[in-house]
Amino acid sequence: MARVIILHAILIQIIILLSKIEAIPSLLTLAYPQIEELCSELKAIDPDRTAFHFQPSKNWLNDPNGPMYYKGLFHLFYQYNPDGPLWGNLAWGHSVSTDLVNWEALDVALDRTDPFDINGVWSGSVTFVAGEPVILYTGIDDQQRNVQNIAFRKNGSDPLLREWSKPGYNPIMLPGGDIDPDNFRDPTTGWFGQDGHWRTAVGANLEGRAEILLYKSQNFQNWTRNEFPLHKSQNSGMWECPDFFPVSLSSKDGLDPSVNTGNIKHVLKVSLMKTLQDYYLVGKYDEKKDVFVPDERYKDDYRTWPMIDYGHVYASKSFFDSKNNRRILWSWVNESDSEADDVKRGWSGMQTFPRAIWLDTDGKQLIQWPIEDIKLLRKHQIQFRDFGLQSGVKHEISGILTSQADVEVEFELPSLEGAESFNNSFLLDPSKLCDEITPSDEGGIGPFGLFVLTSDVEGQEEYTAIYFRIYKSSDRYMTLMCSDLKSSSRREGVYKPAHGAFVGVDISKDKRISLRTLIDHSVVESFVGGGRTCMTMRVYPKHVLTGQTSGLYVFNHGSQEVKIRELNAWEMAKARVNIENDDFISRNYI
């Protein structure tokens, strides 16, 4: 298997080189016409491009907008620059899917065409009003203000929703009075109250204070600002891309945004410009006062709030999947190499693989897990059980293409006696702690975990580490999760941080910790403790540029043995994602 992969990589490099010599393809195609097509395809080979994550075929992508399920199709709109791979000229890109895995790109849904959005069609949401999808979005108007606009679908018989109309009475919400016109954006999905009024929430900055403003309407077109904000904070700066939704306390099922009865809580998610991270609070929504009241354990200190993802994501957006009765979350994953690299590639940005989300049984934290549909892509499988990792050992997982894989592993600790001492200051900045230690620093219990996207070639070593260390506080054990990118790439101009989080699991209960990792070329997503903690990374190994294959290892650099109870790794097939001129879905609706 390895020899075949290596020979294939060498062949690709030879043909790529030949394809760059203009005379050779011309001569070859005289005898073999298909060579021209092959050379063209191979020129487009991009080792950083993903196989099963959502990204456009070219140009810039950022925030997910208005995801929904409608008449047999999933729709995802997204912030998109139709003119190039750098931020600017923002419009709403649009793609459709039947399974949330394979996607067809359609034409731009909303573009900069009117005075109320001439300088940018920014983020927003879709709400079903009387069964029909309606868009609320932020436009940057001809005065450079953030204003809120509405759009309706043009063709009532088109399930692809290819055309939208923007009425001339836009904007429908203006940044008057105490609202900063530069910081007033991203209306949420609307919800319908028992008083017969619609609500939506908009992120804003009022005299340096973060607020989620609440607006009410009887007809979804004329909106009035509520006397009180849905929620506010004195100490965190601007909140953008808010998301507000109910969650069940007794089921994994998703809920329609308008549900506010029964055994439920609500989640408020905000994207904090100050840190470029997404945080959330769990609490109760008081519809009579139209305010969100977080649970008592939360302080007005964002450093203590849980994050949607402790890695490299932002501007997450969820929707209720009425077909499968679940709530699904998308998040933007930005690049972390240079703008010059983006221009060279011709694209920038992607979305996390869609995640089902629900509230944990303790009612305190969200669980996130790749949607079950990902199993459509699983191919060859490697499995082993009850495998001991002695101190200082790393063990290779071979037999599959490990740069395109889904890996699940459960670690078991024979004892917790060697846990290191815990300092409460660690809680405020676990990423700083992960930056100060390395996956090679021997601890009592840990570091142990995975090395992914590795190269062991002498002088060209690269690896990305995802690992755990166990600490002992005065009354409990604490599990630190780290991702370390310092040795992930030898390319110039790459941002290679360490990410860290303390995992919300009680490891003393059964002395086990699970890790699931999706590896897709330049993006790595990890889920710990069944999805209680998530961490996403961008990785740009240099060795793949020369056709070298990547390695995958489990390792233990702690002083104690760690046992692998079970490991399953699947090679993943390539999904059909936004290929130019590929109308495999829309052809069925023409």
C-alpha cells in the first residue's frame, strides 16, 4: 500500500513538471488527446485543499449565513468575495446539498446592488415566516453604516432559491441614537412569541458596552427596538454573529427557534472580536421581559465562559434541521498562512464539517459531534484494541491515507497517582499553558495523544500534536487538552499557535478519555469526551508539496504507561464539494 502511494505521488510530480513545459503537452496530445485533460487536472492539484470540508472552488469565504432545510434540499449561504481570494466585496455565496456532505455551488444569492448594501452584503439569517424563507442581513450602506435589510425569494416554485428580491423600503433597522453605526450587525434567526410578535437579535456596541439588541415585529417587516437588550456585558467588547436557540434538557433532538415551553434552556452564542473566538452561555429566556438570564455560575468575564471551539474557528451559525430533528452548527475556519499564499492558491477559508449539537445531561455544556452523514465517506478501516503504550513510545497507524482520515481512539489510564499539581491560574488561559509546555516534555500522566500530518524524513521533520496531560487539584482531577502547531510546518509565514482547554469530563470516574480527530489535508478537527470539548487547527505541512505522504501516530511521553482500549481509523473518500460547472443537483430541478 505504502509503495503504491509513493509511486503515485512520484508519477504526479513527473506529470506536473511535464505539464508546465508548454511544448510537451502539445506534442503528447497529438497522439493521446486525453493527456491534455490530465495535465490540466494535475496543474490544479493543491495539497492544502480539503477533500470533505465545505469550501468554494475559488475565492474568499468567511461566515456561514442562513443555513436551512427547504423542500428536500439543504442550503448554505456564506460570506463570499466573487472577485478574488482576499476579504472584500462581500456577497452571499450559495450552495445546495441533499446530504450535507456533497454540495453544488449556485450563483451568488445576494450581491451589492442597492444604496443600503452597496458597500457589502454582510452576515445574517434565514427565518421561515408562514412557511416561506425570509432573509435578514446586514448591509454596509452608501454612508458606510451597518444597517439591517430584508430579502424575499423571487420564484415561489423554485426549491433551489436561486433568486432573491430586496424591497426598496430597506433598510428596516437603522443604527440610531446610542448605537455605533460601525458596530451594529448580524441579525439572528427570528423566533415567534406567544404574544404574536416576531423577535430577532442584533449584535451591537453601545458606548464600549457589548449588547445583543432585541427587535420585535408583528409582520416581520416593521421592527421596533425593545427597551432592554436580550443580554449585555461590560467587559468584553463588541459581540458579533450572535446565535440564540432553545435546547432540550431531556433529549438530543433539536428544537425550532420559537419553542419556549417544556423542559428546555436557551443558549446565547456570541463571536468576540477582541479574541476572535466564539463563546456561549446557557440559561433561561424570559419572554415576558424579553431578556436572557444566564445560569448563576457565569460571571461577567468572558475568560470563564465555555467556547464553541478552542481552536481556530469563528462566526459559528446553527440551524434547526427539520428533516432529521436536530440542530446543526457550522463555523468559519480561516487561513493562518499569508495573504500571498491565498492569492497563489486562488482561495481562502472553509467551514468546519457540520456538527450536531445538543445540551449535555448535566445541563451545563453543549455537546458537538460530526453529523452521522460523514460515515458515507468512510472507506478502508484500521482497528486495534487493548494496546499498551509504554513511556516514550510512539506507534504508527499505517495502511490508510492518513492525510484524509477519521480517527477514534479511547485511552485508559492504569492509575491517576502520578498527576501533576494544578494551579487555579491555569483556568484563565490554558492556551498559554499549552504554549509553555511541549508534547515532548515528560509529565506524570501525559503528554499522550496523536501526532498527525507527520514527516519523519531527516532534516524535514514535521508533526502536529493533539494530546492530554492530567493534573490534580485539591478536590478533583483536571484533564488538559492541547494542540501544538510549533512543529507542524517548515513553510515561511505560517501562524503556528498552541491551543488549550480543560476538558469537561470527570476522568476519575473510569480513568478513560476519548479523542476523535478528522484529518483533511490542511484542517484538523478534534472532539474530546464525546464532543464536550472541540478544537480545530489549520496545518500547512511542507512535505506534502513534494508529494511526500503524511504519517499518523499514537504516542505517550508521560512517565506512566497508557493503554489504548480501542482505536478505529478510516480512510475518507473525497466528497463532491462546489466543483465548477457541476450541476449534479440542479439538473434535477430544471
